[in-house]
Amino acid sequence: MTGRDYDRIVRENAPLVHAVAARFRGRGAEYEDVFQAGCVGLYKAATRYDETLGTAFSTYAVPVIIGEIRMLLRSGGAVKVGRSARALGAAALAEKERIEKETGEEARVGEIAAALGESPERVAAALTACAPVASIDADDGASYAAPDETEAALLRADLGRAVAMLDPLERRLIILRYRHELSQAGVGRVLSMSQVQVSRREKKALEKLRAILT
């Protein structure tokens, strides 16, 4: 994405962050902190995304958002926003209001950054990190249901996490069977196992995956 409008990206993809954050309720952190971590992940995804690879932005962003939330949960604390970021965020919000009052149009991150002598990236990050909690949780009737592609990305992320928890042989067997679509006989040839052994091990691995995912 060249010439990214980070403010628009964050605003339009807030439902995506909500959808991901909702899956981490009750994991030891306040929901607003989980959502805030997800917004940081969304911003990072927006700065790194390359549309020429042919992957939908939501598909690319979900693992980055999840990674940021997991970092928060592992740390056991709230999202820490530095004083400099808070100060820049406050200045950016004030400048945003001034521009919108003068022009009657929504201020773009680039305009705000130019007025403050800052980079658009720093301003977007500060605005994201300092977003008011009220705007996160306000129930304005908006639906936060994830679109189909988002749900698919979430399921892939969950499945990838579950497969990573299998032992090495089971993990390789599942990848050969379901990613590379080999038959049980074909997997047996690769792993030097009989088809019966592959069948038994596959059944055991699938039972483990079901237990992890439920």
C-alpha cells in the first residue's frame, strides 16, 4: 500500500480487531487493553502489508494482531503508552479538530503530520495508541461480526497454533495429508510407515487437534 491513509485503515478495520480481541476475553487482561494491543498489531500490519503478494489485508493482518495480543497476555500487563506518544497523540487530536473545524472535512493523517512536522507513521501510531476507551466500547448499534474472509483467517490462525502443538511426527503427517493432500499410502512412503500406521497416527493427531480447538 503506497500512500497509506493509516487513520482510514485503522477506522475501517476496527471490526476486525474487535473480532480477534473477542476471542481473548477472560484471558487475564481487560478487554480494552486487549483491543488496544490489537490496534497496535493492526497498525504494524498496515505498515508492512504488500498488496502485490495477492493476499487480502485482513488475512495478512489477523496473525499480526493475534501476535500483539499474545505478547500482552504473556506480559500480564496493560498496553504501555509512553509519555511522548501520549503528548503527540494529544497534539494530533487537537490539530485534527482544528483542521476539521476550518475545512468542514475529515482531516487526513498526512495533513495532521505536516502541520505538526512529524511523519504520518508516528502520528498514526500515536493516534491509535491514545484512542479513547469510550470510542472502543461504545455500543452505537454497529455490528462487529467478522466478514467471511476474516473468520477464515481466524480459523487458520487457530488451526496453525493447534498443529504446532502436535509432536513433530504428527505435525508432519497432518501437513502432508491436508496441506499437500497426499493419500495415506503416499504419506507412508514419505515417512517410512505402513498405511495402517499412518491411519492410526492420523486418527490420534486429529483427536488431539479437536481437543485443542474445543
